[in-house]
Amino acid sequence: MAQFLVRNSLNPNKVVKLGLTFQQVIPKGAEGEPIWVVEVGTSEPHKDGGSIPPEYLNLIDIDNLDQAVEVLAERISKKIDWTPLVVDNEPPFVDELTPTEYEVSIYQDVRLLLKEKLPAAGIDIDSIEMVVNDLDVTNELQISGDPYEYKIRRVPGLRIFEQED
């Protein structure tokens, strides 16, 4: 069994240990790929009292183990009493910006790194908007990362260039 630690981003003082086990199961008489059974559990008490039962997930492809563990850890984390929580009063900030000029052509790519300092609730990805020269270009954004650091890239959908005859 492997063990790992989880922490709520709004309570930097509390750390909870989770246990991880997974085993390969071959169904009797079945053909094809075996199934992996992934289990994540903790001895931390349930926020409503009692114990937190382990969470299970069946995988066909072990390459998805990281995602499975993340899903199971999130399920268990929702059952843990994380109080006292810190109030998140600080807004996210732009850490990097390209181009650095204030005025940008409507045809130009824009890249930025949006960060949130911990402890924090994280950046609400649905609240991210971009306006270039009074034109809303939010639907042209490519966003990747996690709730505490998003890479945002605006690639114009259609570039129109004038040609000289």
C-alpha cells in the first residue's frame, strides 16, 4: 500500500494521510484485458461522525491511474472536516504577459499566466474573460493548468491581412 498526503487549499495547517492500493483482477472466463481495482482510504473521521469508507474505481487501462487516484482522493476529501478555513480575500494576479504592450492588435496572439497565492479557493475558470480593443474574445481562449495557475492563450479565430497589388 502506498500513502500520500492531501491538504485543503483553504486550511494550510491540516494534512490528511490517504492510503492507495490497486490490484489486477482477471474476471473468471473473461477474454480481453484485465481490470485494475483502485482503492483509496483514510483513517480520518467523517465530518458528520463515524469513519470514512474507502472509495473504489475499476480501470481497464493502468495509464489512467493518476486520474483515478485524483477522483478518489477528491471523493474522500469532501467527507473530511477541514475547518477552520481561511477566508480568500486576495484576487488572482497576472504573473506573465506576452506581448507586454498595453495596446495589442486584434490579430495578435496574447499569452498570460494567471496565478492565485495559497491559501486560496482557486481561480474560477468560468469567470475568465478577455477583451481586446473593446472586443470580447473570450471564446478564442485556450486555457490549461489548475485552479491555482492557469496558462491562457488567445489565438485569433480568423486573421485578415491586406495584400498589396
